Amino acid sequence: MLTAALLIATSTQAIAKFKDQVRAKWDARQSVSSEQLRDQWSDYQRGWWAYYGRAEEQRNMVQLSGWIRRHMRKCFWQRWHSASGRRAALARLGIPPSRIDVAHSSRGAWRMGRHPVMQEALNNRTLKKHGLITPADLASRDKPRKVANRRMRKTARPVVGEP
């Protein structure tokens, strides 16, 4: 009897549609609270992962995680509106006063999403703590844990000079 396995693959069109959704969901011009933004993103991300997480090749999806986090940081940079709002938010996130002057930067939001101060303020751990997950977070959660090989590779040798 011949059985066929159904393999799921992520097409370039599916990745492109996912990227469009990331851009739409992390648009700072939305009139929603941060909690609503988080919940909408979480629902979409979990649903998307429920299907594409079973794909044979997950590397393309996991590699998008850095790009997604940059969109998140960009969105928050824009939602802080002005230099004073950005200073207050960065201080609240634990950035030292000597580095808060970046709040007055004239760089664009996309470029600031990759700035070291923004990456320190909204690091991966902070984003995950607030429920802002990425495909890499879901992949590491779903990955089966490997059992360590505890067998010794070499036999123990006696110490020379012992009686």
C-alpha cells in the first residue's frame, strides 16, 4: 500500500502576504492601545504559525523575526510622537540619561528601529515579556528538546603516582 505524506511549504507569495500583514499590523497610525495592538498581533501570529509552523523548511520564517522586531520598535518610536515623549519612554524603559539624547534624533523611524538604544530599550526579552512574539519565539517553543548524551566518550584514567 502506498501512502503519501502531505508536506506544507511556505511559498514566496505567502511570505510576501505575511510581510504585508506585519506592515499593516505595526502601522503606528492605528488608533488602538498597545494592549489591543499586542492582542491583534498575537492572534494573527499564532494563527499563521499554527498552519505554517508545520512546514518542512522554517528557516525563511524564523529569519523574518529580526525584521518583525524592527517593525515593532519602529512602531513604538512613532507612537511616542515627540522628543519629550520619547525621552520619557526611554527613561521608563531603563535607558541611562547619558544615552537618552537619541530621543532628539532626526533619523527616520525605520532607521531608529535598528538604533542600539532602541534595541537596548526594547530588547528581545522585553518584547517577549510583553507578549510581542515572533516566529523564532514560536519555533523555539515548539522545537522538541534534545536529550543530552551523558555517556562518557573516554574511559577514566588512573592518576599516575597513586599507591
